[in-house]
Amino acid sequence: VQLQASGGGLVQAGGSLRLSCAASGRTFRRYVMGWYRQAPGKERELVARIYGGGSTDIAESVKGRFTISRDIAKKTVYLQMSSLKPDDTAVYYCNYVGARGNYWGQGTQVTVSS
């Protein structure tokens, strides 16, 4: 499975961005796909993920501001980020967990200026 992430950038506090992650290669019905982030000096943390059945997990720190969704036909997961805060600044990584393992995308930088 290969993951191609896009959509990061520089935005002012209060702004919005949408990240996209497209999966290619052999994917499976039973999977979890989502986004993690890692800020400088901090550990990588879960932001949001979506399961094959459609249920989601959202980190408390972003609930009400971030939404994860998907386009099954395109094998793409989206992370809509609104009301961004400087604390959201990090490298965001797409992740796919399926029958054959755990895969990571290349990371996309999100910078929120105050």
C-alpha cells in the first residue's frame, strides 16, 4: 500500500485546511485509515481515523474542529481542519493499517500562525 498525502500549508489562526490521503496498491475492506501528527519535540499522536465500517475516532484536542471523511471509490481519506490554532502546527502523517501491515505516508507540514 502506498499513501500520497497532500494539502498542508501555512494558515492563520482561525483558518481552515483540508488534507487528503490517497491509497494505492492492494487495499482491504477491513482497515483503519487516518491521520497522526508530530510537533517538534513531541511524540506522534493520533488526530483522527476512520474504520472500514465507517466509524471514527477523533482526538479530544480536535473534536468539534476537525472532521475525517472518505471517498471509498477513490481510496482517499480527508481531514477537514477548521478553527486552526497554533498548537495544531505539526507534520501530519497519513496512516493505513490493513491485513498486510501498517503503512505511513510521507508527511505534510501544517503551520498555523498566530
